[in-house]
Amino acid sequence: MDLSILNTAENPIPTHAYAAFLAVILGGIQLSRPKGTSSHKYLGYTWVLLMLWVSISSFWIQTIKILGPFSPIHFLSIFTIWSVFEAIRSARNGNIIRHKRMMKLLYILALIVTGLFTLLPGRTMNAVLFGL
């Protein structure tokens, strides 16, 4: 692993990647801990801020251009932003089942599955992890 490749990448790739990595860790902790506690709420808002940064910062990462400067991943970013706010709204409205489902799907789809795509050849994280 060569973090110097990540640290010297064009902005906002470094902060985007570090925020995503931290969101993976905090999200895993969040999913494994008791729900409804004050720490769940505070950790949840921290995770939400990380997810919003990852999603918003993605619009300035344009290494794959399919539709003008954008790629299908940017549609996922829009969906992620919407989903984060919907999940919070669900919890505030007492629809905890919907909140749980949305947060789990966000974790799996927006972080894990999307994160795997960053390992494709030619991507920054591929170079960081595999030195290629």
C-alpha cells in the first residue's frame, strides 16, 4: 500500500477517499452497536456528514467521463444525497424500519459496492493498494 499516491492525487480525491474510508469504519461500528442511544445519534450524524462529503466531492472527480464530465457514479452520488436525507426524515418521523433499511443499503451500495469499483485498473485506489 502506497498512501503517497493518494496523498499527492488531484483534489478532492485524497479527502474524498479518506472520508469514504472513515465512513466504512464508522458505519460498521454503527451497524453493530445498540440503536436509539445518544451515541448512536451522534455517530450517525458524523457518518451522515462523511457520506455527504463523499457524495458531493465526487462531482469534482471526473476521471471517467461518459456523459460530459460525469459518469454513472455521479448518479449514485445524487441518489446517496437524497437517501441520506430521506433516512434521517424517516427516523424523525418514527419510521425506524425504513430508516434502518435505507442506512444499511447506503452502507452496502454507496460505500462497499461503489468502493470496489475504485479498485479497477487505472483508478487511484488501485494504484494505492496494488502499486500498479
